[in-house]
Amino acid sequence: MHMNNIVLTFLILLMLTYAIYEELIVNLLNGKTKLKIKLNRKNRIDAVIFIILIAIVIYHNIIQHGSQITNYLLMISIIIAVYLTFIRYPKLYFKDKVFYYNNVYILYENIKTINLSKNGILIVGLEKRKIYIAVKQFDDLDEIYNFMINNK
């Protein structure tokens, strides 16, 4: 197996591990999930550029009579990129004492401020930074507010 195929296989395994972790494992960490909110998708243009670049590499590999395994691995990476960007929604998980945002858990006790912007973005102020949460549906902001009030 060529070095390119080894690197592609490793990257595909990393992407699959990330997808499994985010969909299955985060839901089980730190107790039962009390509330799960879908967030807006980001970086669609970046993913489209990534997919186009991989398609160009596949085309070049076909023209140069490259390895079929490389083509298959590149196609698998396109499928995973499409799944991660266009099919899957990022989620916000609320647990008893923590919430997960972008695979980072944040303790409720570390929250200093919570604000809502005019365009529907929830701004959570922590000790050293702010988190900007853009929910998919505006009604989810009420659910988040009620959950935070009832579970303090």
C-alpha cells in the first residue's frame, strides 16, 4: 500500500471516529441527556471547496492511470465529508451539570452571563471567552432558557 493510501485510510478512520463520537458517545457522557438542540450548520462553502478539490484529485488519478484503491478512498472521503457537512446537524447537549457545545463540555457553574442577540444568537459568557450559539429553530431558544432557569 502506498503512503498516500495509508494517509487517506488514517484520515477516513479519523473522520468516522469523529462522526461516531459526536452521534453516539457524547450522548452517553456525563449522565443522561436532558435536552438536545439542533444548531445551524457552518462551513458549507469550505466543504464544497474540499469536495471539488478531491474530485479534481480523483479525475487526475484516473487520467494518470493511478491506483483504484486511491480512487475508492477518495470517494469514501467525499461521502464522509458530505455526511458531516450536509446531512448531520451539529447538536447542543444539555446534561445535569454540563452542556456540550462543539464537543467541549462546559460546566453550568462556569457560565457568567447569558444574552440573546437581536438575530437570535445565544451568547454565553464564560470566564475567559464567549460562546455564540446559533440554533436551527428560533423556538429552541425558549427551551434552552426554560431548561437553564429550571436546572440552576
